[in-house]
Amino acid sequence: MSTYRPEGLDDAFTQVAEPPAAAGTDGGPDVRLPALGAVGWLRWAWRQLTSMRVALLLLMLLAVAAVPGTLFPQRAQDPPGVAQYLIDHPTTGPWLDRLGFFGVYSSVWFSAIYLLLFASLVGCILPRTKVHLAGVRGRPPRTPRRLGRFPAQGGATTDDAPRDVAERAAATMRRGWSWLPFVPTYRVDVHDEGGGTWSAAGERGYLRETGNLVFHLALVGLLVSVATGQMLHYRGQALVVQGRGFANAQVDYDTFEQGSAFDPASLEPFTLRLDEFESRFDPETLQSRDFTAHVTLTEPGDEPQQRTIKVNHPLSAGGAKVYLQGNGYAPQVTVHDAAGEVAFAGAVPFLPQDEVYTSRGVVKVPDVSGGQAQVGLVGYLLPTALEAAPGLWRSTDPQPTDPLLVLSVWSGNLGLDTGVPQNVYELDESRMEQSVDADGDVVTLYVRPGETVDLPDGLGTLTFDGLPRFVALDLRHDPALPFVLVFALLAFAGLAASLFAPRRRVWVRAAPGTGADAGRTVVTAAGLARGDDIGLQPELDRVLAATLPDQDTPDRTTPRTARSTDAEADAPTSTVPRGTPR
Amino acid sequence: MTTGDLSTLLVWAAATAFTIALVAYAVDLSRVADAAQRRAAAKTAVPATVPAGAGGGAAPAPEPPADVPARSARAEGIARSTTYLGIVLLLAGIVLRGVAAGRWPTANMYEFTIVGVFVAVVVLAVVQRRRVIVFVGVLVMGIAVLALVLALNAFYIQADAVQPALHSYWLVIHVGVAIIATGIFTVAFAASVLQILADVRETGPKPVDAPRAWTDGMRRAVVGPRFAWVDQVPDARELEALAFRLNALAFVLWTFTLIGGAIWAEHAWGRYWGWDPKEVGTFVAWVVYAAYLHARTTRGWSGRRAAYFVFVGYAVVLANFTVVNLFIDGKHSYSGL
């Protein structure tokens, strides 16, 4: 049976079974010392990369390299944090930026580490898979000549014929679990060793190596599916006001990002309308308890359907999932200019700033009649307003029991015509002037639903018509999701099998006795396991007990816990402490 | 008294029971250390007296070395019974906490800690069932008492319902499995600490690798008579096997925590992986423990060196729970604590 071992793997399980000559392949001085050549160097580099030590190093590097992503703000998750960091650290910031510390997980060095790690993994796993596939079809290794050097031991003498003993041992090992009949535990061979000596050689636990390989290959599959998903995905955010609709087209999204291989034309044109939004809060702590968005979904060629979206319960539509990510109030206001024309009418989303939904927003009123100034109304919406002190209002409840709009007024040029994209939640005050009263104090408007107030400086009037809700929806489409899940679960199953399925070899030899035992049969047995296996000795005892039912107590020579991975091939019974550096 | 108050009271009672268990284990450990020290002293004293006695008849043995009881049965009995009592009290406290909140009690740091302590102590009780390894008892009980008191004093918040993002059966599965894994990692860590001590004593006073002054001093201290009790614990190899079995189990559970968390994140946050600080911490711990599993089978890295990976891994697990929750903003920051 051929074996493959990555450089540096310490594995007595295969080493013991092999003739010692095979173990001398690693690191010995080569007899032919001429130039290595390019191919030689490449082979050397590959062997280094696939060695256990380098894999270990890369794993630790990966762990260390992942840490800065939590210490520095990341562009992908927290762009304002990055901007703030750059302002606060004018000297170190740009350097950190250049070195990729604000995008650690897509940086060159992070990618290099995990790609090298995966290259190392593939280089190690593929040959092992080949060997394992051959091994799975193979037979258990022949009974070694000396059984005394294995971690689990057993023996007895009996009056039965050697051949019967070996056959019985083989039958015992072959017998499956009581709860899973028809599946043999051990693969067993019975050998006639000559001179009347018979032996049974059994091996079980191919699942252990299978699980190990499945785990590693599934990790590769996971990486590939995640990367494929990255290329084919799209993700968009849209703010939908109560009573309004939303169509799944790129123009309808507030933000939209897509993978390099995604075709925007393939977006399924379903529409979604927010009918109602329910929220529930704890009456005492005011913490949120439940959010439900009732929507009408119309998929192309289908009847409109009533659906709900909740946190943790996304809606599936058109191959995408629709998540409820946020909510708030969008005051419905109408602004008439000085000429009495409607300059603005609509619901303006105000973004909640705290847990009582003190919401900030901007109403931008363009000039519709000639000669009018543009108006910007900046301020807060308080869902339940309370005057804490004269002129000082705050919200006391996230529910809209007594809503109040508190606005200051700016006039001038909103900058809408500059061609520069604007943030709809911020007012560019550079070309505007704030309205003040006769004393020079800032004018503040307080408006309740249904009320109409005059704007200062004769700018017109403002009517607060109503208070619909809005929801922030997040749409994501990732065709690789099922693959990601399947590979993750495969990796999990493989890992569990590779750690918990015992890999054991058991040998039972029955030889005609000599000397005092002349005329009887001397039975010796040994067991070897991969890794630490406390069940090895009990299992050997069980096999012996079942093989020799009339024997009361098989004499156990070494009642110790089985262990093998660390043991020296030639002296597994030595008492060298495990931690001794070698 | 409300159900929530009763739960808190029960947790305090459990902390008290565990403190008694800790003291009992410590007394037992001191007995073990004492006996071991006396035995070591006797061993060195005997050769010195033999030449003198050779001239003037049989000299009396300085100490009866062999028949000193190595451990205190009474202390072990007390430790065991108070451990069981504490487990029952803590379980009752956890159940009542869940009743008071009207949900599964794994939603904040306080609940995570008390359930984690519960798991760690149950694992300890299982490990100690056959053979009492006193030092592991002292270390795990020490961590348990510390964690419980810290939870009661620093992490405590009123039992209450949770925000919409936590309304999911994954709160039971994902967080529950994470807690179980953390508890098992704790006991495995204790076994690894003991393994290193035993290993250093077995290796002897000679600095074999890295002959640096401070490690040398530490090594000499461990080899000295103060740590003679280490000779009473199972040998380094057995402890390593114990630590490995626990770590392997916890690692599989940790893997499930990662996968379950990703599935939940896909439902709740609209992405299965987003490098949230908690996700990164869990990932780093996973990678470190994976490195540990690889180190065990790498020539020259098994044994003591592999145990260092356990130290790093456990430190990451703890930091991922405390530092990431308390000082770093992320999507896992619920309820402030």
C-alpha cells in the first residue's frame, strides 16, 4: 500500500505499519548533490508549502492577520468610521490606508495568506485522497511479526485449534454493531502463517480519513462558492414609504452594488408596496419588541399577494431575499411658496437617531414660481413630544402619540443644479442663509399634524399633512447560497467524523504453544489506533473475550490508555514524556 | 419577590456552593502538595542518614513516607457534594431566569456567563467522576466563581424580553452551542495548564529549549518542591489526551457555532458573513484551535508546544466574549451587555 505524508506529519499509525525503510525519505542528505535546477527548486518550494510546519505557520498568520479588522474601522462595514479615523490621524491614517488596514479582508496580504493556505491544503489533500481511495479498496495490513510493541495488548492460552481461534476472532471483528446490523465494523483477513500458526488482521475506521478529506475538500468548495457568490450577487437598499411602491430595477434603489459577473438586465421586475407598518415597544424600557411590515408583492405574471416582512423573516421575491433593516417616520408635508403655488408635496423620510425615534431630516423645496428663493427646512421629528423646559422639546416615546415637527428655515440656493450628487438627508448650507427674527434669534417652526404655519420672511406656508411610516429594505440575491450551506455542512460532518470515528487495527495471532504450554494454543493480540483512543484496549479485550468465551480473564499486559500518534515507531512503550522536544 | 429576583438569589447561592467547593478542592490540593513535599523530603533525607546508621545500628526513618494519605477524602467529598448542589441551584436559577424573561435565557452577557459556568462545572463533574484531578477542580472552580460573581456584579441586567433581531430559535441553538463550547474549552484549558506543569516536572530542571532567563526561572520554580503536588496528578501524556478529547469536542461545537451563526445572520442581517467583530473573534479562535489540532500531529510541535496553542485559543475565546462585547461596537452588541 502506498502512503503519502506531508513533510513533518507525525503519524505512527502509518509509520508502524510500514517497513522502516519507507520512513527514511524525509530530509536525508541526497547522494547526488548536483544543481537542483529550476524544476528542483519548484519541487522543493512545493514540498515546503505543503509541509505541516508551513501550514501551521499560515494558520497562525491567518489568525493574526484577521485581528486588525476589528481594531480599525473597515470601509465595507463602516465608511464614516474610516473617514473619521483619517481626519483624527492625519499622519498614520493615509499609511494605514495604503497598507490596506481599512479593508483588511480584501487586502493583498490577507488574500495572500489564505490563498497560500488553500494551495497548501490542496497540495496536501489531493495526494492523500488518492492514497486513501486506493487504501479503501485495499486489505488490512498483514499481522506484524512482533505484537509486543503496540499500545494495546492482550493474550491468553486456550485448548482450541489455532485456526478456529483466528476464524472466531475474524468473525467477532466482522460482526457489526447491534444497532446497525449488516454493516461490518472491521475489514478482516485471516492468514495462515505456516507452522500451524494462524492470525486475523482487522482494520476499521476508514471513515476517519474520509471525514478528514471531506472536511478539507469542503473548505475548498466553500471558498469557491463564496467567491462565485461574490461575482454573481447583487445587493440594494431601498427606502419605501407607506402607501408607496418599489420596483425591482436598478434605478429604484438608493444604493446598489453588484458582483462583476452580474447582469443588471436579469433583475426580475417584481414590485412591492408597503401597506402598513406595525411596531411594538416595551412600555417601560422603550426597547423595540417587534416590527412587521405588511406589503403587497406583485411578481410578473402573477396576482398581487399580501405578505409580511419581519426581522429574521425575510421575504423571498424574484430570486432575491428582502430584509427589513430599518424603519422610521416620513412626515407628509406640503409647502406653498409666496405665490401660493405648491412648491413641494410629499413624504420626507426622517432618520431615527435614538431609541425614542428622535428623527432628523431635511425638506428641500425648489423654486417653482419665478423669482423665488429655494428653501431648506432642517430639523427633527419628535413622535411623542414633551416640552422638558421652555423651548426645549424632546421625544419620550417611539410611538407617534403626539408628533411634532421642529424645523429651522434656510433660504437661498440648495445647490440642486450643480450636478454634484447630494445627500438627501443633509442640507448644503454653503449658499444658504438661516432665517432669523427681528431680535436676530433663529426662527424655529413647531408644527403638529394638520397644522399649517407661515414660513418666515414671507417664504410661503408649510402644512404637516400626516405621518406615514417608512421601511428600509435590503434586497440581496446570491445564487451560491445553497452551495455555501452544503459545503459548510459537509465540512462540519467531515470534521466530526475525522475527530470522533475511531481508526483501529487489531491483530489476533494463535500459535501452537511450546514448553509449558505445549499442546495448547497461545493467543496474542495487539491493537493500534490513530490518535488518542481510550476505547482501543477495551475493544481488544472485548474481541478476545468473544473469541475465547471459556477463558475467564484474558491477561492484560499493559492496562494503559492507548495512544500512538506521538510514539516512536520502534519504541512505542517507552516512557518518554510527550512534551519532550525532539 | 419576583421570579427574576429568586433566580438571582439562586445564582448567588450557587456561587456560594462553588466557593465552598473551591475551598474544599484547595484544601485537598494542599494535602496532596503536603504529602508530596514530605515524600520528596524523605526521599532526599534517606540516603543522608544511611551512612550514619551504617555505623551505629538501625537509624529511625525520618518520616513515614508511604502511609501519609495523599489526599483528603473528606475534602473531596465536600467538593463533590457542593459541586452537585451548586449545579442544581444554578440550573434552577437559569430556568427561573428564562421563566422571568419569558424566553430562552441566553440573550445577554449575564445569561451567557451563568449558563457557560453551568456547562463548565457539569463537564468538570463528569471528568472528576472517575478520578479526581484536584488541580483541574481548583482551576475550573476558581474560574467559575470568578465568572459568576463578575456576572452578578458587572454584567447583570433585569430579566426582560429581547429585541426583534433575537426573536429566533437560533438564539437557542447558536448561542446555546457557543456556551457549551466555551464551557468545555474552559475545562480543557485547565487540563492543558496542568499538562504543562506535569511536563515541565517530568522533563526536569534542565532547560532544554529557549534558555531564557525568565522561562528558566519559571521552570526552576515548577520543578522545585512547591510544585511537588504535580507528581500526584496523572502524567502529562494522559492530561494531554484529556485536553485533546475535550478540545476536539469543543472545536466541533465551535464549528457549529460558526455555521449556525452564519445561517442566522443570513436570516437576520441579510448576509451570512460580514466580518463583524464577533464573527472575526469566533473565526480567529476557530483558526487557532485548528492550528492546535494540526500542531498535535506535526513533528516537533506535539505535546507542550501544542498546549500553548490551547492557551492562545482560550485567551481568544475569552477576549471574544469580553473585549468584543464591552469595548468594540458591532452587530452582536445587544442590550449594551
